[in-house]
Amino acid sequence: MPKQKIRIRLKSYEISLLNESCDKIIDTASRTDSLTMWPIPLPTRRRIYCVLKSPHVNNDSIKHFEIRIHKRIINVYA
């Protein structure tokens, strides 16, 4: 039975960087003979911002911007 448990929680706007970081963490943990659970994906959070195109006229014209926050959890048992 492992005595220590490390839970690493990662967040990123870009999924490619998040996957690279997960791979590096798992490679490092495997070199120390630790048991690792593969990255557990958490729900992606979307934040939508509405911005008016012009400050005074045409209030119906709105631009929408979206930011996605991707999350992963890695459990390392040492």
C-alpha cells in the first residue's frame, strides 16, 4: 500500500500545452518507480464575454468572445 499520494491539478487555455505537461509529469514519475494514474480530464469551463462594437449607437451589434479552460488531474502514489 503506498504511503504518500500526490495530486497534481493542471489548468490551461491551450490543450496541446496541457497534454505536453501531463506527459512530462508522467515520464518523471515513472523514472522514480512511482505508480501514476493517467490524466483524468475534468469538465472544460467556457467563459463567454459579450462586447459592444460601438459605444453609443447600434446597441444590437455585439461581438462574442470565448475562453476555454481545460483541466486535468494526475494522481501519483509514492
